[in-house]
Amino acid sequence: MSNDEQDFSVTLNTAIKCHESGDIAGAKSIYRNLLKSNPKHPKN
């Protein structure tokens, strides 16, 4: 796994944890940033 892929996964997991804990606004912000910075990423 490349550094970029690892960073993406860590950030995505952070967003998921925010989402699951009820911090929808925080999760939404992270999700949007991931989509903006990686629009063609296979997980998007």
C-alpha cells in the first residue's frame, strides 16, 4: 500500500468513526475533502 493510499484509508476511517459517533458535520466535511482531493479513487 502506498503512502497516499494509507493516508486515504486513515482519513476515511476517521470520517467513518465521526459518522458512527454522531458527528455528522465532521464526517461530512472529511468525506467532502476526500472526494475533492481524490475524485477518481476506487473507494469513491
